[in-house]
Amino acid sequence: MKRRRGAEATALALTLGLGGAIALGVVRLQPALAAGTVLCLEAEAGKLTAPVTLYKSNDCSGAAAIEVPEGANPKAEEGKPPPKLTGECTLTFKVPQDGTYSLWARAWWLDGCGNSFAVSVDGGDRATISSGNYKRWHWVRGPKLRLTAGTHTLVLHNTEDGARLDQIFLTSDPARIPVGKEKATPAALVK
């Protein structure tokens, strides 16, 4: 007979001794190992530079997100190099242990020309976060990141107008997939 209590499990042990005598005792089992580290960062908690701005809505976790408003970026002209885009959201956070983390972003895209952000960590290469789901909040899988315990800086870069991001979800558990509005971990942010 087993009964779970908190992170500990207590088991009732039956022991048959010589002559059929029964000894009862309580055995303490070790707490189960955590399935993995999970961090959920609110995008609006980052430092914003224009044209990335705050977006407020009750559809967002914490009633806010970030966005690049439609029409905020300069238009591309045929025959000319694409315009250089500015604007970003910078989040500084702490990771409690070394590991490979899957990054997910809770996003809302306007259309096929407003469905991405780029992400970089600690000044590394940019990876694009994008999908083909439009005009609804959904989770988009981003890159896998090898992070050491300690402080890191994540930058969300403007790539298209009409794009919004609500939360950044990092997990070292490859089976963990975020659903809906995830519970934020504000203690992970470094101010």
C-alpha cells in the first residue's frame, strides 16, 4: 500500500519473518527527480526599443505582450537591398542548472508577412521563430539552447510588423510542451 505526500512517498512494508510472524514498518522513499527545469518569461517584462512596443489585451498572460505594429517597419523597394530593421526586446534571466533547453514562444501573427521574430541568446546567432497559424495565440517551437547555470540575455529581434509575442517558455524536459497561458516564473528574471 503506497501513499504519496508532497515530494516524498511513504510505503507500508510487510515483512514475513521465521514462523510466519509479520513485522510492520514505514519505509521512506527518496523524492522523485524533477522531470526538468521550466522557466516562463513574460515578454513585456523585457527592455523594449522601438518599433517593438507594449501590446495590452486580456487574451495575453498578464494582460500584456509585445508587438511590432502593422506599418511600423520601412517598406522594401524593388531592386534595392532590404531595409535594416531596428527594435528589440531584451530579457535577462537566470538558469538554475546546466542543460539543453527547448525554447517556445507564445505568438500571435497577423498574416504570412507578419509571422516571425528572431531570437538570439548571449550575443549568438539569430534563429527565426515562425509558423503558419494566424490571428490566434499559439505556441511556436524555437531553437534548442545549450545553457549553463547562471545569467543569460535573450533578445527578441524585430523581423516583420504585425507580429506579437506574449511569453517565452524554456524547458530542459524534451517531453514538456506548453499549453495555453503558462504560469510565469518572475523570480528567473534579472532586473
